[in-house]
Amino acid sequence: MKAVGAVLVLGGGIAGIQASLDLADAGFKVYLMDKEPTIGGVMTQLDKTFPTNDCAMCILAPKLVGAGRHPNVELLTYTEIVELKGEEGDFTATLKRKARRIDPEKCTGCGDCARKCPVEAIDEYNMGMAKRSSAYIKYPQAVPLIATIDKSKCIGCGICAEVCKAEAVVYDEEDVTFELNIGSVILAPGFEAFDPSTLTEYGYGRYPNVVTSMEFERILSATGPYRGTVLRPSDGDLPKKVAFLQCIGSRDERVGNSYCSGVCCMYAMKEAVIAQEHNPGLEATIFFMDLRAFGKEFDDYYIRAEKEHGVRFIRSRVASTRQVPGSRDILLSYVEDGEVKEESFDIVVLSVGLNPPHDSAELSDAVGIELNRHGFAKTSLFKPLETSRPGVYVCGAFQGPKDIPDSVAQASGAAAKASKGIAQERGKLITKVEYPAEKDVAGVEPRVGVFVCHCGINIGGVVDVPDVVEYARTLPGVAYAEQNLYTCSQDTQDKIKENILEYDLNRVVVASCTPRTHEPLFRATLREAGLNEYLFEMANIRDQCSWVHMHQHEAATEKAKGLVRMAVAKARLLKPLEKPVIKTTPVALVIGGGLSGMTSALEIADQGYEVHLVEKAGELGGNLRHIKYVPTGENPEEELWKLVERVSGHPNIEVHLGTQLADAHGYIGNFESTLVSERGETVVNHGVAIIATGGVEYKPTEYLYGSEGVMTQFELEAKLHKGYKPDTVVMIQCVGSRCEERTYCSRVCCTGAVTNALRIKETNPDADIYVLYKDMRTYGFKEDYYREAADRGVIFIRYTDEDKPIVEEQGGLRVTVTDPVLREKVAIPADAVVLAAAILPSEDNAKLAGMFKVPLSKDGFFLEAHMKLRPLDFATDGVFLAGLAHGPKTLDECISQASGAAARALTILSQPTIEVDGAIAKVDEDRCSGCRMCEHVCEFNAIEMVEDEEGKVRSHVIPEVCKGCGVCVATCPSGAITAGHFTDTEILSQIITALQEVEA
Amino acid sequence: MTDFEPKIIGFLCNWCSYAGADLAGVSRIQYPTNLRIIRVMCSGRVDPALPLGFLAEGADGVMITGCHIGDCHYIDGNLHAKRKYGLLERLVAKAGLEPGRIMLDWVSASEGQRFADIVTGFTDQVRELGPNPAVTDPCVKLNLMAAKAAAAEYRLRALVGKEEKLVTEGNVYGEEMTQEEFDRIMEEVVETEFTRNKIRLILSVKPMSVKGLSAETGIDSRIILDHVVALRQRGWVDLHEVQGNSPVYRAMEVQ
């Protein structure tokens, strides 16, 4: 079978970006396509993200830049797919690139066209609450940073072409259809927010103070229309009271969306908390049906929102809104505790659900995949990443509504799937850059070249650039200085290289924009010219000068000179640094032989790498062994056996049963672990480790557990499997979860209860089943089973922490609970009382965490590197996690994560060597006192204490692990550590020149 | 009002109209004394901001005369004058001033009599309208100043500058644009630029809230907020303070 080592990723949101980066890092060519002019998707519009309240753009921007700059990723923005022909391993995609009417090679993203365009259009990025021009850049951090002419709004006046100094405007550009040959396809087109204008009862579109949650997201954002202060759209006043209405367009069959969108409860709480932060004194109220805070540490967020931030929660579905004439306040009527109440609010936020993209039918036609009945990609429980067409995979919200970390995990998982069939083609289609030998600059007098950028008129319009160039020529060590219209353009790169050779430059300073986006480009230029890339420094005279002092030409020019002087001073002291190269052992250690561990092991082994799979128990399978029924109808036992069979028979997998880890040390690419079993000890060298140690079911102490007829859901399943047919069953949810001792939600129990209830109803339709719950958390498509259970007569009764059910044994079991509708106690005699027991972290977690120097969460699960964007990684490179070890989750989520962890691991395993940043810490061992303070402060475990010949303990930085943050440098009481590229001398030289400037 | 004598400013192009006025003199043709003539080289020089400025300062009428179409000394300068006059008309209307206070006509170097007739007719017309309300009504004055500021805006000037080309030769895509289409676009831009400049002027006198601006202008506060968003984007307006529940904005000095 022919295979092509390239993958087409459709959709450049966070999921598409993550999948692309994982594939590109693992040696595949990636085409990342987006129909928008920029990648980034919906996440770019979000203000903060739950549960950490991280700024969305701050955490996303590095990924955007990473995808934009990756040599193996080709961005195909403003492009749509027309057709996908061929088969797994060898597809031909027909794509249509829409006319952007701006030459991407020439456009520098300066934005002059947008500023001069006479036509205004609705700014979609700001959800219509601001205006943009017809020639526009969607948002300031856009990747690629290229303008686009919106032909639907453009009147063709020709002004942008006249003002564009880069001559990038091409009015006669036409749509181009072209073909790509790829091996696999990943679909990540994301979702679209539900449009509530069809629900006329909520007044959206009619009442200015009724907004959607996406609009509110922009209202909260500092880059949004109101600069982050919440204002009433009707009159610009500060609102006192904001209400959030949940489930708008979700859990609502009238609008065709029976499913739960899964994310709205959390984002509403986040928006409420942030709104209160932005507008002190604002009162936020959330009207909801079930509060679905089912994710990792989400319930803690819920508790904090209520207890610390004072967000008011009202359990009531509000049916309609009314505008108060005159004030334009919004009046809500609702039922609480059986009483009809009325209350008016300044702003009502409709927490809109997640719809599939409006063109998902066209997309599915073009790509040839089936959709499920909700219009999302059709997948199955045990194959959550696979579409109906082999070789076409899916991830993110298009697979089903989900939040960012779940999307990211799936994206990595899809990357693993997409690379499996083309693994033999790894590395064949990627570009390898060769650089000339580096010039030795040791002992050579610094000769600095200074390149000052006009950035069109962005800098030149404010700062007197020729004056800055003249000034630069007078600075000590400067051998050459010049100005460029755009220093970042390709022709300037060639010019810089020529100048380096012609003037024998050995340091380069670029005075332009921010190093955060442009330093890698200039560093590459230095390498191409035979200079060490660390002999480069930037002066940020745009973002931090001309843009912020637009009306102070002289002062801005003086400041620009000062910034150049500081940069030159530092440049003179810069030293070439070597990038450590790590050799990697292409072997993986997977700890835990449950569903997650086995899945990870297979993904890696299938791509040709050796795997050691360690399982503590005497057999593989973990918790999957206890699962007899799934709501989707598959047979979990069969799936288990298939997996065990494949793992056991795989030539690349060595299974270590009845084995535990005794010790592990080393670092990314080079770990050494000791395995112990009854058979003795084995030492395994491996390049990566995946922790998939699972979880255990809580053994309840409450509700008479242990008595005849009282059992956990697992135990019920086992009994049902043996033909147990109870007539009256009472299921009690949240046993050991969402309590004081364990605040978290175990995520799977609501669906588990519904599944087992349906199973009982199947064999015994007359059975009376009661589910006593706090919030039914059947998120996503699982809501359909909840509805089905209710339709089939399962009775759901909500209880509260203050008034929990009571289980008594009086010649049989009897459960007493308060019916919240009738508001009186009901007693239910039961054959079986089934407890939804919590999922607990594995008791081995602490030991393992110590060995790999990775942290645990407060609940005892493993704590990932970043809750939002690095759900499968640890801060310690080369160690990954998947499944219940990360937190409670469903089977399909475990599989997605496990495949994802494998993909993350494959980015390391697939490379014989890894080059890491050279700007790292270094210890002067003669000055080290061995106090270990550096070791304590290092977040990355990059410090090891080494005993020297005299028996003295000295600190040593493991260069392969050090990230160069410099915390140890600032901590060391002996001053024994230097930070490469940010040495004290270098920083001091900047300070001194900065002060000279002040004196002058 | 019988003793009211309007103050009228006339912009005359050097080559035709100014010569026509001279001819009226040489020919001793009599016309009212109300007109003060400003010589410009071409009627196309008459930036709409200039007449608007005069009107804001209290002039009762502004007339512009140029060469007849086809006779312009600068090829098509008078066509540009016509386009610019179109903007002037729109802005005068926006400001709520009577359209009869401005006029554009063509007078050749040989039309001394015609010149005198035009001046007489226009003077009568303006006299009939009475004194410029801007003198007594600060609202009208503010509107005219806003109109003047809008006329100085890049967006409007760029559009006017492109009008001739767009409606006669089509746009850069080779698509035709009718005068009606252009007028629709123009009207939209004039409306937004006028309102935004008006808001900015009001705020430069006194910081105000969105609601205050709404009361002052009679425009729905929701639309005012949209304009404030745009004005903040441009750096023309910023938050001044918060009074009670209302953020109060002020105009920024713009260089």
C-alpha cells in the first residue's frame, strides 16, 4: 500500500493546532487548513479560561506562533476543502484557496490598509460589537499576520493599494483550486455557538441588554469593545446585576439540540466571576437546571464561585425575558422552591450551546464521512477518534461538545491515529535545514550591525528612524547601521546576511517589534550567515515605543535611541551558546495495564517503537474488567479481550505483569527505571514514560454499605451480568464524591447510573428505579440516555447535602428522601440500593510522583503541566499521563487521552536527537556551597546534586532539562550560577546604558 | 427681518468665475454688497471643511463658482468641485442647516451679467432664510463644527477623492458602481463620521456619559455606545471617570 508522510488537518483552532504540532514534531509534513484568514479559532476570542482563569490569548499565542513557524507545518488559511479522493495512506484532497487579495509573501501585517480603509464592516471577532474595516487583520496576534480584503464589503476604491508600502495588494487575485497528496486527514473544524435569535422568547436581537455568552466573552476582554469593563449595551452604564441563563440551545429538543453542550456551566461561572472582578460590586446570578462542573477541579471552582465570589445560583429554567419599557432592564420570571418570582437585571447573558459548524453537512460530503444525528462527526465509544472513513480522524468539538483540555487531548490522540498508517513515511517529506559552520568570535572585538525598522509607518511615522540610525552609528562597537522599510521581509533577511559578510559583523541588533514573535526569524538569519544565533539582540521600538507614544515624536525618538543603545550594549557582551543535543532512547515505559495504558502502548508499538508495559496486577485490563454495560451498546468485555490479545501478542510490547516500579531516574530521552516483581528486578532504559495507573472505586462507609442489597454500581453490573433482576432499585449518586472530603465530581457515575437503569428496564420493564442525585451530569450526547431513562419511567429525585437520603433496614431496605417538587419526605422500599461510589486516585500515585518528580493535585491525581493546553504533559519533559491517573473520566475519554499521550511521546521517540535551547543556567562548581537552594526552586528538576572527589556535594545543571528561566541564578546565595544569554553583566550593561540615558 | 443683510462668502476660481466677476465690474453691472469674494485657483480647491468653517463662524451663505464643466483650466478640477460640493451638501443637511445657504454654479470669464445675477439671486435667497441660526443656537454651531471636523476626516476625504473614478470608471475589480450605490455608501460614512465628530466635540467641552450624550444629541444611547467604542479604538476618546453607575468619557487631544 502506498503511503504518504503528510497529513491534512482541517481546522486551525486549538485542536487543529495541537494535532499539527504533534505530527510535525514527530516528523510528518502537515498542512493546517482553516477557512478563516488566520488560525486560532474560537479560543482567540475568549477572555479567560476556566478553571485557572488563565488569559486565553496569553496561553494560546505561543502555540499560534509555534504552528506558524514550524518548518514542517504549512498553513493554508482562507482555504476550504472541496473533495477528498483516494484511500487511507494515499488521499488526494482538492482545496480551494479563497482570494485574500493580499500577497502573503509581501504583506508584513503592519495594518496600514486597515487604518486607511474607508469602509466599515461588522467585526466578527468582537461578535459584532465593534467595527473593522474591509481590509483587515482579524486580531492583532493573528497567524499568519497578513491582512485580508473582505470582498463582500470592499467597494474597490483602491486606497489600500495606494497606502501599502509593501505593495502587497492584489485586487485581481482569484480563488485557486489545488490538490494535495496526503496520507491521512484530521478533522478539527470545531463548533459554532448556537444562535438564539430563533428563540424569540428570550428577546435576543430585540433587547439590547440580552447578549450571548460569546458576546459577553468579548465584553469581558481587555481587547474587546468595552476594554474589559462590563457595560450595558443599551446605554453604556455599569451593570449592577447580571443574570446568566443556562442551556440556551442545549438540552432543548425544540431547537433540535437534545444534547448537553458540556462547557456552558463552567464558562458561565467563569464569566460571572470575571465580571465581578472587572466590575467590583456587580452581582452575578446563574439560572441553571443541573450544574455540570464535571471536569478536573471544576467543582472546586463552583464552590469558590458561590462561597468566595458570592455568585448566586438559582436552580430554575427561565422560560422568557421581558424588557422593562424605559430603563431597558430585563425582567425575568422564574419558579424557585415552588414560588413564582420576578426580578429585573441590567444584562442577561444567554449561555448558548455548541452547535456543529453550519456547513458540517457540506464538509461531511466533501470528506466523505458520516455525521451523527446531532450533526457532529460520527464516532463510537471505543473508537472516539475515528470517523466512518478509514484514514480520516476527528478531534475537538466537532466530535462532540467539549472543553479546551479535552479537545487538546483528543487532538494529540488524532495525531497518533493519523500517523499510524504512514509511520514508515516518517521524516520523508519534511524540510531539513542545513546551516553553514559557525564563525569563531572568541576574543574578536565586537562588530555590531544595527538594523532599524520603519515597519511601514508603524515606527517610521512616529520615530525619526534615520536619526536613530545615525545615532546607532555613534555607539561603541557598532560597525554598521541601516534602516529598512520592513526588517522582517525576506529581502531584508538576504540583505542582513550580505551585510554580516561584507562588514564582518559578529553581533546583530534589530530595532523593530517584539522578540516574542520575531526573534526566531532573525536568529535563523544569523545561523544562515554563519553566526551563532545567540549573538543577536532586539530593541522593541514598536510595541513598546512608537505604538505607545504615537503623539510624542521627539520623546519617542529619544526613547528608541535609548533602547537601541541598551541593545547594543548587551549585544557587545553576548557570547555564542551551544544548544545541548539529547540522544533519545527509542523505548517507552507505560505504567498501568488498563484501558489507557494498553491503548498508549499499542499506539507507540504500532509505530515501530519498543514498549515496556508494567502492570501491578496479575492480568491486564484494570477497571475495564468491571464494566459490563455501556450506554452505546458495545460489548466492553469483547473490547477488553481484543485489546489484551493485541497487546500480549504485539512484537514490540513487553508486558510485565505483577510488576511495580521500584525506582526511576534520568531525564527526557534517557530514563532508567527499575522494575520489581516476584521474579526479581529488571532495569529498563527508556526515552519516555507514560503514567496510566488508573483509579480505584471508593468503598463506601455510608448508606449501610456492606448490608445485604446495598452495593456499588460496579457490583450491580457484575450481578446484572449474572442475571440479577431486581424489582425496585434506588440509586444514590455522589457517594464519596462532591463531599467535604472529596470535593471533586467522579464524572462517570451519572451516566453509569443511567446505563444500568436502562439495562434493568430492558430485562424488566416494570422495575421501579429511582435515581437520587445532586445534579445529573450526563454531559454531551450522554444527555440522550438520561432523557431515554426518564422517558422509560426511571424516576429522578434531587437531594441536597443538607438533606441527604436515609437508608434504613427494617425487614428490607427502605430509602427516605425529600421530594423537592412535593416538598415532603417519601419512603421507598427497595430490593437494591446502588451507590455511585467515587473514583479514587491510585494509592501508588505519591510514590510514582516522587520517582518521576512530577506533582499530584490536591485530590491525589497526577497534575499535568498546564490544565488547559498541556493536559497530557508534565512540567518534567518526557513524562506523560493518561486516563484515570489524570482524573475521573469515561472510556472514550481515556482512549483519547491514551492515544494523545502516545502522540506526545512519539514526538520524542521519533527523533534520535533533540536540540534544546542553549540559553540555560550553568553552575560555577568552585563557588557552589552545596546548599541545595537551587534544587528546591527549580520547577523542572533540572538540578542534580553531584558528589565530587572530595565528597563535597555540588549543584549541577542538567543542560538537557534546564529551561533557562534563571530562578536558580537569582536564588543562589553564593552567586555561583550564571544564566546564559541573561548574565548579570549583560543585564547590568543594559541598566547602565539606560541610566546614562536618563542623565543625558 | 426686513433690515437683515446676510453675510455671504464666495469662493471663485481664478480662471473663469473670478474673471467673470471682474467683467461684471468692468461692465459696471450692479449687485448686492453682501458678498465677500475669496479667490482660489480652482473651484476644486474648495475643501468642504472651509465653507463649513465659515458657516460655523456665522456666515449666512456660502457660494462656490467655477468654470463651466469642460472648461476647467485644470482639466477636471470643477468635476472635483462638484464631488466635494456633494459632500458639503450632505454635511450641511446633517448639521440641520437650510440647503439654500450654500450654492455651486459655473460662471465663465465672459459671463459678467450671469455672475451678477447669481449673486443677486443667492443674496435674496439667503436674506429670505434669515440669519444663520449658528449665531444664536449653539446646537447648530456644534453641528457645523462637527460637520467641519468630519469633512477633514481621512475616510470621507478618501471616498470623495475616489468618487469620480468609482462612478465613471468602476472600481479596482472592474465592477461598475452606480451613483446610487456610491451615494448609499457615502451617506452611511457621512452619518457615522458626523456623529462621531459631534460626540468628540461635545466631550472636548465637557466629559459625559453615554446616557448624557444620548440626552444631548437625541440619539439612542445604544448607538452612542457603538460610536464611543469606535472612538476609543481610534484613541480619540477615553474613560475620564465613573460617576455613579455611568462611565464618563473625555475627548483626547489629537495631534
